[in-house]
Amino acid sequence: MPKDQEKTKPSNRPIWSGSITIGLVNVPVKLYTMIRDQAFSFRLLHNDDGQPLKYERVCIRDNKVIDWKDTVKGYEIRKNEFIVFKKEELDAIRPESDEKIRLDKFISLLTIDPVYFEKSYVLVPDRSEDAYSLLMSIIQQEGKAGMGKVTLRTKEYPVIVYEYKGALILTTLHYANEVVNPVDIEELTKLKKPSRKEMELAEKIIKELSGEFDITEYRDGYREKMEKLIEMKMKGEVVIAQVPRKEEVKELMVALQETIKQLSK
């Protein structure tokens, strides 16, 4: 399939509308989905008749199916011990969307650790072309990203707003306490320093494989195989599953040396 046909088409409808606010400056915008997961979604079926299975809310004590109207939300404080919340209690503390992306500071885009990035959206002017263009142009010129907060679907997110390919992009961020600090993982504290010879061989491999970032060079091999498998089964063809052969695990120095030989061919 040609690359231009593989591009994800923009959504026809915005998922949110509101304004970017910076002090007293107000830029009305619409928010569009930018990232679309292309993973296949499977349904669980009954093996005997091929019909979909439905999930029911079964009480583990009396094994009865419970209706939605008889359910409440609970938070487990100890194993099988819960605090029960009424709907009005949760509604009272739920963040309300005031339809504003409040930017309170501008930071260098290069200083943002990508580990905090969650999901990106495209911001489009909503009868605010002049203000939108000004904000996008100055952000691009200064190499900055606006940082602030927004509420989407009842959850409050820290966000950044920056320029990308002639548009303003909003990216939601993880909070600091949602990201694991690698230094807290015991195995990483016990790493040994590589030998000089290992470093020299590894350096040669890195130099040989160095290049420019181009995400289009990478294809979703599993998706392509899945599409082919679906096509074959729709045609009624017999599919013979082939188990991949396990590769031999080589000693580190041997693997480094053989890799350099392969790259030099």
C-alpha cells in the first residue's frame, strides 16, 4: 500500500471545544484527536456456536447477577475491605471542565522529559484565526511550549501546548507521582561497568547504525500479518501456524564481534 494511503485521516468532529487562556488573552479553539491506536480489537466468542459473550456483574458472596442500579463505587483499603462512596460524594469533588486550557508559564520545549508525555491532540482555531496564528507563530519563534492545566472527561491534566507542522498541539502529561523513578529498581543499582574492549566494539556498532529519525521506516509487522490472516480466512483458505524459531543466545563479546562482521559486509 502506498505511504500516502496509510496516513491516518483527521476526525470530522472535535472532541472538545473551549479556549486557550493566557492572563486576559483568550483564544477559542477546538480539540481533535491526533493519535489513533491501530491495534486489532478481538471479541471473545463461545467456541460452540461462535456467538459473542457478554459480561455480567456477579457478586462474589452470593454468586448473583447484580443490576447497575444496585451498584456503588468502593475503594479497597485492605484486602476485601472497602470504603463505599455515594454518587453525590464523588460528584462533589469531581473537577468540572470550565472549557479553558489555562497556560501559566512558557518553558523550553527541549527541557521537557518525554517520559511525562501521555497523549497528543490537535488544536484548531474556532473563529479565532488571528489570535491562533499569533500564538502559534510566537511559540514557534521562541522555541517554547505553554504549560498549564485542562479538564478533559472529568479528569484534570497538566498539559503543554506547542507548535508542530503548522498547528498548535496539546499534549497531556503524567503527574510526577505517576512515573516510576528507575533508580528505585534494585537490579539497576547492581550494574557492572563495561570493559574498555566492549565499549570500543559497541561504539563501532553505534556509529555504523547511526542515522536520522524517520518514523515512516518502521511498519507494524503484526498488523500486516493480521490483515493477511483475516483475508485468507475470509477466502476459506487453510492457515498453517508456524512457530518462530528461537534465536541462539550468544556470549556478549561474541555477539558484538559477529554484529560488526555483519555490518561490514
